[in-house]
Amino acid sequence: MTQEELSTEITARSAFVAPLRQEISRVLIGQSHLVDRMLVCLLTGNHLLVEGLPGLAKTLAVNTLAQAMTARFGRIQFTPDLLPADVIGTHIYNPGTQEFTAKEGPVFTNLLLADEINRAPAKVQSALLEAMQEKQVTLGGETRQLPSPFLVMATQNPLDQEGTYPLPEAQMDRFMMKVVVDYPARDEEKEVLRRMSSTTTTPEASPVTDLNAIIAARDLINEVNVDPKIEDYILDIVFATRAEGRSQLSERQSGLDLSGFDPLITAGASPRASIQLIRGVRTLAFLDGRPYALPEDVKAIAPDILRHRLIPSYEAQAENMDADALITQLLDTLRTP
């Protein structure tokens, strides 16, 4: 496929994006960054971890996306007494027929909100994460495929950590991105007041596309051109989060000194981060209707992909430097192609 043909095809297959964003914005005020990151995960077949205080429209965001796409939506409120069967399903005995019948759990949906995932014990978290990774569950020895597409948006509350079971780094690495949702701007919250002031009606999104558009776009995203210089830039960013990678970069690029990050980073990103970065930049290009990726795409999505994979040291925390601050410094230090 030539570049011109690819451009034409991307323009045609990404035509659903603008109406979808517009319909979502009719119900959801602000949160455009969160919506775009949900679309990226949906188009790449990955999942999203969201950190934010209660009341910031996280549930509304994923529910509105499901309504606008005529997709199935499910929600699980994670609590300490939750069992794996409450997530994936179980077998129920029927005394009349003397047989066991499978009852599918709420994980059998297209868009699933796993609310406060860190409030459930590890065995429940593992049951969901296995379903996310394998896109299937086993009930009574029978393997059942989950619907396609399948997106899990798991939420965490940054405060009130009593009675929680924090996700280990190895499990957090399974999420493509971690997005931090903050309070809306004043003008956005004013619009929220006006739209949500009614006590009798709740705004809902109308269907503007369907799941076939998502599935049709997936193969085309793989055709988006990523220049070798951008591939090297992605590797430079990921390698800069690792101690041995920083020394290699300093040897390859004269004048580049990354030794100042050595006492600030305990652990860096895995190769999974490199894979997700290139998938992410391709998808951002597709959402913009471009057949090629730009360095700006890498800079835009790198913080969301690296935020939960980079572990600041105690020294960095003592200097009030979190993962976001370290990523910003790395991006400012590395040469942009």
C-alpha cells in the first residue's frame, strides 16, 4: 500500500473519531485526555489504569463511551470481601435438572469499569488481570472467550489507603497506561453545574458508531509509518529509565550525561513499555488521521505509559520528585529527532 493509499484509507476508517468525540463531549465535560487514552487502549486491545479522587466522572466517561459505541458496559465495585467468582463467574447447581450451569460474571462485557481495584485482595486482582491478559476465562474446565473488543478501565483512589491491597509493580505493568485525573477547570465545572442541575433527567450519549469500526481500524493502525529515528527515540527514552541503559546512551551520544538520574530511579521500564510506546504513537497518529507518527506523539503519550513503570528512589521522593517529574526531565534531556 502506497503512502497516498494509506492516507486515504486512514482518513476513511478514522471518520468515526470526530463524531464520537463530539457526542461524548455533549455528555462529559472536559476529560478529553482520558477519553483519548481510552480510545488508544480500545484500538490497541489494551487496558487503562486511572488514578483520581471520587466524583471526577471516571464512571461517566467509560459509560458514555459505551453508549456512543453501542457497546456493552459493566461495572465491578471492588471490596475486601469480593471473590474471583464474583468477577469471572461460576457454576450453579440446578436441583431440578441435577446439573451445573455456567453463570458468566460481569467480566463478560466490552467496556468494564473495575472501580477501586486496590480494595480487593490479590487473588481477585489476579483473576481480573488474567482475564485481561488472556482475553479468556475458564469456568468448570471450559474455556470461554471474552467479547471483542474488551477494555478494562481500573480506578484507584490516591487517598484513603486504609484497607487496600496495592497492585504490585508486575501487575501494574500489565496496564498499557496510567492516567491521572485531576479536578476540572473553573469554566468546565461551571458547565457541569448547568448541565447536571436537573433532578429528573440525566444526559445520555446517542450511538454514533459501533464496535465494527474499532475492529476494522486495528489492522490499519499497524500500517502507520514509524520512522527509524522515532524508533530509536522510543528506545532512548526507555533505556534512559534503566541504569545500564543510561551508561549505554552516554557512550552512544557524545555530550549526553544522564548520570544525574542514577540516584533518583530505583527501577526503570521493561521492554513492554517500548512495545506499548510504539503502539501508542501509531494509534495517536491514526486518531489524528495521519499515516505517519511524529516525535510529538512520543512526547504526548510517554508520561502515561511510563508513569507506573518507573519507580523513583527514596532520594527522589525526599526531593519531592515523583515519576512524572523524572519523565519530564528525561524528555527534556534527551535529543528529539
